[in-house]
Amino acid sequence: MERAQLGAAPVCGFDLPEQCGNCEVRHLTLCAPLDSGEMQRLVEILKVIDVPAGASVTEEGEPAEHVFNVTGGALRLYKLLADGRRSVTGFLFPGDFLGLTAGDTYTCSAEAMTPVRLCRFPRRRLEGLFSELPKLERRLLAMASNELAAAQDQMVLLGRKTAAEKLASFLLQLSRRQEARHLPPDPVSLPMGRSDIADYLGLTTETVSRTITQFKTTGVISLQPQGRVVLRDRLALEECAEGA
């Protein structure tokens, strides 16, 4: 697997503070609660990096030297099981945070599904700002709590739901995440493949394909080019996701 060359990226004609001010997902990121003066302190330790599709950003078990704000593109998170099988544990989009860990090593690998842009922070230097910028530490704790809640939801998704309920929940989750980024909630963009969806939902690729076909045949969804899914009957999807 290609490993990303994490060098500084060009900043499209803006100096970095102005680029941060124009960030469309800042309201979702680690930076959200900071004022302009506090942002300047954070800007001093960050680098903007571009990662090509297919390259890895973090590797499970490697030293967790950096953390990242995702500002463009999409990544898959995964763990490798002892027998070599892959378990996809999540997908990250603009506004999400990468690299949060309680220990000294990354707990999962992150791979770019599309070209990705990241703001990279040295972990120790970021932690060193907590006493100076307490809002930053509170924000990180809130993000950690959100990750825990998402993990608990994923346990319910994997353990208690049927294939149709899982896929309906997944599509609605992606729709809500688009809306949080101030994008239209429909159609839903799927930068991941069906095998990725299957690994994430604890299904086979064949079951995912069959369930998508079922939703399409019954008029619940329709498929568009470039991996877009139109939610034609959102109420039916919501009822399915809840087991109604």
C-alpha cells in the first residue's frame, strides 16, 4: 500500500490564517471554538497536506505523532484481524478528526478513498497548547465523547439489525453527515465501494448488493452516476432503520 508523502501543500493563494477563516467545515473541526487570536496560535503548529487516493495516512500500531482535521475528501478507517481479514470501522469526511487515541499508537489505519486534504498537528505540541487554550481541550473532550457515542451506535447496528435495517441506517447516517457540512442531504454520495460498506456493516458484498437492488426495485432509492444515491422515500428508510 502506498504511504502518503505528508509534505506541506500549497494554500491556493491565501495565507494560512485567511484560509482557516474561509474553511467551510470549521464549525465541525477541532478549531471551532477558537477566536482569531487563538487560531493564530494553532496555525503556528499546523501544516496543510494533500494525500492522493489510495495512500495511507495512519497505520495501526504506529506511533501516534500527529492528529488531523479532515478538510477535504474521504477516508476509510480499518483494523486488520489476526487472520488477515479487514474490518472497516468508519468513514471520515470534511469536518471529522483523525488520530484521537488514549495511548501512544494509532488504534486503526486510515486510507484515502479520494484525494484528501488535511490539517496536520504535532500531537505533543497540540497538547502543550491546552493550558494556554482551555477551549481547545474542552473541544477535544467533546469530540472524544462523540466518537464514543458513535461506537456505541455501531455496536447496535452490527449486533441487532437486519441487513436492510443496517443499510437504511447507513444511508440516513451519511445523509445527516452531509447536512451537518451544509450540503444537501440528498442525493447521498458514496465514495466507498460495496465491499467497504459490507465490511463496515458486518455483511457480505453480495448481501449489500442484493439489499441495494431490493431498495431500488421497491422505489425507496434510485442510483445516479458517480456513486450517488437518491433517497426517494426517506420515510420508508427511516421506518426500516427503526425496524418498523
